[in-house]
Amino acid sequence: NTGIVGNLESLRSMTQMTELSVYNTGIVGNLESLSSMKQLLHPHAARTAVSFGFKFPASLDWRSFSVPFPSLELLDVCGTKMNTELATFLAAFKFNVHLRTILADAAGLNGTADFAPQGCIAPGAQAQQYEWKEPAPRGLTTLSIKDNHISGIMGPPPSTLAVLILSNNPLTTLDNRFLKGSKLALEMHNIINPFDKIFPMDRNRQNGQGSYICLEPASTGL
């Protein structure tokens, strides 16, 4: 801990910043206050009191939506206070075309997320010419959301997703399609088996499609 304190909002004017490392400090504030940072690539805010801050009205016109952190490649908010539903959290970054890695362990995320394609128009002046149906960043390869309060993940999984870490969540639903398709490393320690299949405990297995599952159910009866 560096002993640094302050509010993220005080950095709002630093629009040319590409790297932001405030992890393990006394920094507070919310991510939304920095959303105008067009060059920001890698914000590291782990183990701080940083919160979410994005609000989306039900009638949001995506055609005029300004993409937060349009250059974002990696987001690390482990151990923060996002305190929002997983679906809302992912939706905030659905148009971040360069975003590959989201690390949000123990970030106060809750509820469910549905990765099924949804009708949504991409932002921009020519939005009517493009229809983007991805409910999460379409280039996402790594999503680590362990130690939260997530109860369900519906699919199919994003085609680019290579690593999904769900350990230590009260997960009761996980779409069976996460067992199929492209190679996907799936970690689910200390949860109740959410599939309609029975797996032995502590088993590393590879299915016929090449996906890897590391499953350690919370119930010894599985």
C-alpha cells in the first residue's frame, strides 16, 4: 500500500493517459468519471474503493452512445466496489472492440449474465448501417469473475472466449454450451455443479470439442 489517497475524478483532464495504476491505494471514485480518456489502455485499480458509476436509462439511444475508454485492452478491478449486476457491468464495455481481458474477482458483482445475441445498434452517426448483437465485448478472451455473488451464466459463450474463471460463486445455472465449441478453459472451484451432468470432484477433463473444465463442486455428494 503506497498510502496514496484521492479521487479518480481529479484525473479526468488527463485525456492522453494510456496507463493507469492505482492498485492497492486509498483511491476512491468511479470508473465513469474517467470514461472520456480516449487513449487509456490498461487501468489497474485492484484492491481500491473504486466503484462502477455507469448508469444506462431504459430508453438509451445507442446511436448517440459515447464508448467509454475506446482504446481499452485490459481492465483490472479485482477487489473493488463495482457492486452491480454482471450483465450491466459487461454491457458498459460491449462496444470496446480492443478489450481482451477483464479481471473482476471479488468486485461485488452479482446476478446473472446472458451471452446470447441481442438486438442492439452500434453507436455512431452511421449506426443504422451496422447491427451489433454481442452482449459483451466481442473480442473478449479472458473473463475472471471469481469470489463474487453470481448466480447464473447463460450462453452461448462468446466465440473468442478462451478463459472463464467462476470459482467461489453461488452459481446455480451455467449453460451447457460452455462445455462445447472452441477450446475454453473453465475454472469452477467450490461451487455446486451447475450442469445437468455429474462430474467427479477435483477433476481436470477435456471434452470432445477441446474445452478444458476444472471442476471442484462444493457438495461432496456430486
